[in-house]
Amino acid sequence: MTGGAPVTLTVTPETASLRGKVAVVTGSTSGIGRVVAQALAARGATTVVVGRTSERAEASAKEIARATQNPNVFPIAVSDLALRSEAHRLVSVLRDEHPRIDVLVNNAGAYLHRREVTTEGLERTFALNVLAPFILTSGLADCLAAAAPSRVVQVSSEAHRGRRVDFDDLQSAHRYRGLRTYGRSKLELILLTREFARRLRERGVSVNAVHPGFVASGFGRNNPGAVGIGFGVLSALFGRNVHRGADPLVFAAADPSLASTTGEYLARHHVGRGSAASQDDQSARRLFDACTALSAEAA
């Protein structure tokens, strides 16, 4: 893992060609995920667009292929990535179709104002924001190692600051608060990033977490009533353009300057420093073990 002064660089097609490489982007039919997928396809990558419906995934893949003149853009539909069974199915499909994966961008995620439970009995924020990226990264480790040097990009957030992992209540069954649970999920994702980086370093796989900033996308507007409307207003007033929000993710996925960077928290284009809680390696290992057990239950 690296440290020191912040580094600021911008990806360009000329300096970061991905021809001959395979990139997978979850949540890529809209918002920053869609822009990231298009940017990677523009750099020549065989790009896998993962969306919730066949119609949206196929339409997005066709539009990205047309815009980038890259015919190697392929859709995969996953009805609900918060379900462990669906995350495992996605891993199986990807392993069969792409035994070598150079870039995995775990972009899919959500904010839920009210607690929801999946049909598998898990709290949805944790299941989607934490366990799904865990299942994909661990399940695709062999594919990533086969393409080494390869990269995993986890979409985190400054919302992780001030949060702590409650190992006695990973499912937020007690005193659920939307913002607190969301922030905690992003802290947990940074911790898993550190542990994956430690475990995969010798296999040539780098794993970094990225804070893209508050982006003017559909974030939070999935919530009903005033909450969804409020996020729409905040997004319009203060949100970054989706292209600016996507740029740090493309930077993490493709920029040559990050070739030896792993286990880091990138704040936009900077190799930054997360909260003290996000650097707790004991908690990272404990959370990794907990996710291993939870993911295995539905394998």
C-alpha cells in the first residue's frame, strides 16, 4: 500500500489504452456506471455492462458500442444484485464467458432511507453495498489473477467518516438509520478493500476504493416521497456532473500511475487517507471472515 503526498492525474485514451483487456462494470446502465463503462469501451476494452433488466443492459450495451465504435460491448442482466444467489450467478456467468478479467468496477449500490430485507433475509444496504462486491471480487479472483496485473475498483464515499462497524449488528436490525447505515456500508467496503489488497497482492491484483464525490445522478431518488424528492433537489443544486463523477473511477481503473497502488482510498484523483476506523486491519480481517460466512450460506 502506498502513502505520502496526494497524486493528481487524469486518464487519457492515449496514455491508458485497454485494447485486448476485459472490463466489467456493475450498475452500468445509468449514472456514473454508464459513463465509466463507456469510457473503458472508448479505450478499447471488451466491456461487460451489468444491469437489472435484459432490456436496459442490452440497450446500454448497444448505445455504448455505437458511441465508442467498439463492437465488443456485452450485456449481462442481474435482476437483484443484493441477492447472494444472483451475485453468485453473475460470478458463474462471468467466469464462463471471461476467464481473464483485467478490470472489475463494483459500482452498483444504493441508499435506503428505510430498512428493507431481501428475500434471503439480509438487510438490503449491507447486501448490495458490501456483500455483493465481496462475492464478485472473491469469486472472480482467479479470473483477475489470470489477467494480472489487473484492478478492482470499489465505489466508496466520504460518508464513511465517523462510522464504526457493529459486528453484533451487521444487518442493522436495531435502530436503523438510513444515512448511518449507508455510511457504515462504505466504511465496510474500504475495510474489505484493504483486506482484498493484502490477500491478492502476490497474485498481481490491485484493489482500491474510490470516492467520486456527490454526483448528479439518480442516487437516493429510489426512495419514496419527500426523501426521494429531496435527493433530487440536492442533486440538481450541488451534484457534480456525471462525467466528472465517473472520471476518478476511470482513473483508478486505467491510469498507469496507479500500477503499484493497492489497498488505498482515492478521494477523486488523490491517493488520500480514510478515517482511522477504515485503516483498522483487525476489523478488516474480521469483516472479511464474516462476509465469507455470509456469502457461503447461499453459494
